[in-house]
Amino acid sequence: MFEKLLELHKNSYVPISNFPVSAVVVTKDGKEYSGVNVEDASTRAGTCAERAAIFSAIADGVQIGDFKELNVMVSSGKIGTPCFVCRQMISELFEEDAKIRCFSTSGEGAEYTVKELCPYPFGEDDLQ
């Protein structure tokens, strides 16, 4: 997965931050959906790589409970984790024990569960 993420990194559109991020969602049936971060001058209209990959899966018919794992690579010597906007999406669509694998471009990696990254999720019950 590391090499796939590194190659995908080249597709990020990051003229402002110059901070590429790539992501690959894997479903329980083994399908993979890729995403990269895309930014623009307003910095608000872009999207994160994680959500781009998730949106691609949803557009292809993937449902809640079908997600197995999310793999993310940030353009840094450090391991990065999904931002809190992405964590909200992850907590709503992935099961608590789904794996989130985070990599740096230097080859370091860490693995978390959704429950570890999102210990206090905001969900439908909070809207009642």
C-alpha cells in the first residue's frame, strides 16, 4: 500500500500549501478507491484526500458497513492522521474496529482503529 500511496501523491493539486496527501479506501470485498487533496485559492472549496476517496466509494455504491480500512499518506517526514472534518466522516461510515493506516513519505507508519481516532463521535443520536 505504501508504494501505491506514494505514486498517488503525485496527483494532488496543492499549489498553495505544497502539502500533498493521498488516501486509499479499501472495502470489505477488496475494492479500492483512491483520493488526493485538492485545494484552491479560497482554501475552503477544496477537499481532503480521505474524503475524496470516501466520496468516490460512495459514488460507486459503497454503503455504511462496507468499509474495511483507510490508508493515508502525508507529505512529511512525520506520520499524519486525518483532520477532524475527515474523522467525522470516518466515524459515521466506518465501523469502530475498522483500521486507519497512516504513513509518512519516509516510510514510517502507524495503525489505529476508528474508535482510537474518534473516541467521542458525533452522530445521529446527538441530533435528537
